Amino acid sequence: MASLPVGAIAATPQPAQLFATEAGKGRNVMLLHGWTADGEDWSWQLPVLEARYRTVTVDLRGHGRSPVPPSGRYRPADYVADIEALLVGRYKGERFILIGHSMGGQIAARLAARNPDLVEAVVSVDGSLGFAKETVPLFGKVTRDLQTGNPAVIAPALFESVYDTATPTALRRWHARRVQGMPAHVVRESFGPLFVGPGQVGTGAQSEKFLRTIKTPFYHLCRDPAQAQRMQPWFSHPASKVDAWDRAGHWIMQDRPDDVNAAITAWIDRI
């Protein structure tokens, strides 16, 4: 991580004014997308969730319609500070169920650990959490490649390795084209700190230690049965669960939208 800008390590989080939409009534739900994505990723979930809950859908800093801060401001702590500021500023005194995909799942988990008074529960859809220590070299290589190469090429190539054979070509093209339109520094600097370095909580023993601190209900959906079995004991709340999903790529909620919608709403309604 020495190749990251000094500011990426030393800067104090300065919350950004995020673009977010709100619709529906009922329990508070907030949707957090993943790395290189935006709130549109939840298009398959919004009709269902907005019909049942008060649903807030966010574009994270540097993504979608939200502001693009300069280089050095894309640590996990920066993303968490934005969501915390949004909740405290716009929804003071209220708690939310955070539903996050990929990087958004880790942001949700970090906020639940940092400020549980704001978070009623977390749903992590293949969140950047709980990966085996054997994956560290891979994540390190992707981080280095992003720093030295073209993110518009490297990110889509990474995506191809995490799709299912049934993932539609249209989704793959959408994901790739979206990255190609993003500022390179956002793509480069957001990835590595999730998995590499002393502050990471995405892999190995550091991820386990971190997740064991979370006391709120936690539902993690992943694609690896071994990962699901390994992670299940890490969550102390009796409502927490970890499920392995087949027939889906990394964007589980897009490959199997009806099944994911049913699973998430059933779990939310039980807690």
C-alpha cells in the first residue's frame, strides 16, 4: 500500500453531501452499492423494498451522482463518515437496516461496529468480508495493478472472474462501461484498503476479529459454501445468519433478484 497517496492514510474524513433518493413507508432501510457501482444496482430490489419499507438509496462518494472528492479521500473511513453524517444529519434519532453489496457491505458492517445506535441490522450481499487468508495475494495483485495500470481495463477483467456462467451479457457490459466512465483515482483508491494493509477487515483473521465485535443482527449472503460455514460462528446475535448462494455471480441480487428479494424481506420481517 506504499504506492497509495499519503493523504489516503493520513487524511481526516470530511463527509461528502451524497445523492440519495427516498421512497416508501415503514421500517427504515438504506441501500449501499459496491465498488465502481451506484444506486442503480438496486433497481431489481427497489420496487419490492419501497412497497414495504421507507427505503433510502445512496450513491457513495465518487460514484453515480454524488460528489467526487480529490485523491486521498477514498478510505473505508471516508465512506463510513459519509453515511454516518447522512444518518445523523437527515435522520437524527432514527435507526436503519443497512443493505450493502460488495464494498457497501463492508461499509455497513464498519458503521454497525462504529456506531451501533444508528444501525438496526445489516444485510451484506456478497460483502467485502470474510474472505480466506489465501485470497490476500490476489487482492494485493489487483491493488497493485490498479495503481500502475488502467482501471477501466483492470476492473472489468476482475468482474469477469466473479460472474456466473448464467450472468447475462447485458449486465456484464453495463458494469464494464460504468467503470470506464468513472474517475480513475476513485477506482484505484477505493479497492485496496478493503483487503490490504493493517486496517483491512475483508480477509483472514482481521476480518474474523472485526466481525465478532458486531452485536447487531447480521445477514450475509455469499457464493462460497466454505466461506459461509466459516463465517457463521462469527456473529453473536441469535438472528444472524450466513447463506451460500449458487447459480449467481458477485451481483447476486441481479442474477437472482426474486430469490434475493424474498430472502431479504423475510429476514427483515423476522427481526
